[in-house]
Amino acid sequence: MLQTSLTWSTDRKAGFTLLEMVAVMLIIALVAGLAVSITAGTGRAQIEALALRTAALFRRERHGAILTGHSHLVSLDFKNRSLLGDSGDTVAIPRDVTIDVLGMDEQWEGQRAVVRFEPDGASSGAVLRISREGAGYEIRVNWFTGAVAIEQR
């Protein structure tokens, strides 16, 4: 008499094993992860890095104004999509990132003044908003103290 087990199927082609299902799910997860990492555009980490570089530029120009005893200006170059400091430092702005400037309205030669730092450490004050698809940061420059702060939005 042939004895059969209830846990073992005699027809091995009837379905998928758990191991096969896990392997397929792993391949799908890997392909999805690669697709997300390859997509073009500026992600949240790049937006944060841009905000940190911008704040560092503002702080360097403030320290430069204090050390030299002359006003330093940070301006926005529309043509090259970059922030320019009087000391020669620049911060490039990716094409897919939106920049909103609340502050000085002085404009010349395709550039717009963002903030002016005075030798006593004070500034003209400004708020610069950097954003892309819901991710964003505000870089605030205090007009009285010239202090630079970053806030996530």
C-alpha cells in the first residue's frame, strides 16, 4: 500500500514555493529601487545641501564684511542661476529648484541683490526660499544681527 503525506504534494508543478515567491519579490524591489535612484531631478537631500551651501555663503560674506570693514553683497545671477558673493564664492542653483527672495529689491546687470552685510555685522535682512515638489527650506538673515538661520518647510 502506498502511503501519502498530507504535507507533501506529489504534483510538484502545481504552484510556486515560498522561496520562489521571495526571490521574485526581491527582484521587483531591486528594480524599483534602481528606478527611483536613477530618476533625474533634485531630491530632498540635494535641496538640504543647497540650503546649507547658501547659508554658508551668507555667513562667509558676513564674516568678510566684519573682517574687511567694507560692506559685502550676495546677489542672485538670473542668467547663470547662481548666488554670487563679493568674495567670489558662488552657489549654483539647479534648474528644477525654485528660488523665492524676500528682501532687497536692488537690481542691476541681470542680477538682483539678495542681502547686504555691513561691517558692524548687521545686514539688510532677507528670506530666501528654496523648494522643489513639496521639499523646501527657508534661509533667514536677521537684519539687526546678520545671523543666518535655516528652517525646513
